[in-house]
Amino acid sequence: MDFTRDILLENDRALLRPLVAADVDLLQEPAADPELWRYTLTRADSRPELDAYVAAALQGLAQARRYPFVIIDKQTGRVAGSTSYYNVVAEEQRLSIGYTWIGTDFQRTGLNRAAKHLLLRHAFEELGCERVELETDARNHKSQNAMGQMGATEEGTLRSHRPTQGGIRRDTIIFSIIRAEWAALRQSIFGAFDTNRG
């Protein structure tokens, strides 16, 4: 994966483009709900925290450790949130999708699934991945349900996996989608967004 290249991903519902420093202004409104950040590793519901979040994401990009996107809702033209590729292991043909959050106004609208469609399609069909991983805090049942509903398989729990808010170490639940599953998921779970097969 080339971390220096601008990656633009688009379907009928969502546009993903690379995060830039100036996006902090566009992200401030959708990020403002404290509930979005309950189970995340860091918070970004205040401007100083959001500034730090964007800076950390861009530092990860500069170090070729993370590729952050902004998520744009094409129905409204508004920036709705952010998501990233990370843990990219090219020699093993795998990566992770995460650091995903979408403002409250855009939840339960299909936007998150449209964004995942774009990320998965690019990972399997352009980057040559054999495996895509997703992880979430074991306490975040809403996220786990969403991953299951989009066809990801729950693989297990990594105990005391990562430090998180409040000075605790969280348990992380790992989900995955593998290449052998993608064609069927593309037609079923993600079929509504797959009008452009180019």
C-alpha cells in the first residue's frame, strides 16, 4: 500500500478522501457528541482533543502506519466522520479497518455500511488483501452487532489487549472478513452500494 498516494473511494452514498489538517473544522460538529467516544481509545469531542486526534492520524500517515479518511455523506454533502486503514502487513496480504466514527446525525442511515463497502472493496480488489480485520472494545456491543450484521466473523477476544480511556486495559474482540467471503458479501450485504463495479 502506497501511503503517499491520495486514495479516493466513492459509491452512490459515500465518498472517502484522505484526511487533511484543515478537516478538523469540518469534523468538529459531528465529533461533538460525547457518547461517540465512550469506548474509543481516545476522545475527540472537544476541540483540543479533536486537534490531537487529527494530528495523531496524520502522524500515523506520515509514518506509514495508518491511512485516515474523512467520510462524506453524499446525500447531504457533509463531512460525517472518519475511518482508517491500519496494521497494514503487505507481505501477509492483510490489514485492519478501524478508528471509525460517524456523527450521531448519520447513524442508522446506511452511511457506515456504505463506507465499509468502499474500504473492503478497495482492500480485496485493489490492494490484494486476503484478510481484513476489525476490532472493538469488548464492552461495545453496538459495534459488535454492526460488524456481525455486515458479515464479519467474530474470532475471539484478546484479553487486556490495549490501554484505553480511564487508565484501564481493555479486552478487544477481533472480527474478520476473508477474500473467499467477499464476492458473496459484495452482492448481498453490500449490494445496494455496488452499482459501480468498475
